[in-house]
Amino acid sequence: MNKTGQQLNATNADFLRIDAETALTFSQMALEADNPEKRDRNHQNARKAYDTIMRLRQKVVFTPAQEESMNQKMAELKRDLIKLGEKF
């Protein structure tokens, strides 16, 4: 991979990390919400982010540390989504 490809990959890995953290925020907000509309909206945002990350992460080469961190975040997000009623 050339230098530009490496920079693009690093940027994509960082984007996915941020997206996973945002999705976790949505899932936590959904789990804590008393308002059904707020719960549903955050639940949907978290699920959409989960699906997007799972699709895009196949195109990114992570370092071992990045891979471990991403796996942990996605496992936590999946647990939250299951609590919200998702089926995988």
C-alpha cells in the first residue's frame, strides 16, 4: 500500500472508531430514555450505524490494537441493540 493508501486507510479506521463511539452513545441514550419517541429514534440511529460500520469495516486494515478496540465496541453495541429488541 502506498503512502496515500495508508493515509486513506488510517482516516477510514479513525472514522469507523468515531462512528462506533457515536453509535454507542445512541444505544445508551435509547436504553436510558423514558420517552418512547426518543428511545426509538436513538435505537434506529444506533442500528443504522451498526450496519454501516459492519459493512465498511471489511474495507479497512486495522492494526491489532485498533481491531481489538473495534471488536469490543461492536460487541458492546450489539449487546445494547439486543437489549433494545434487535435480532441478529
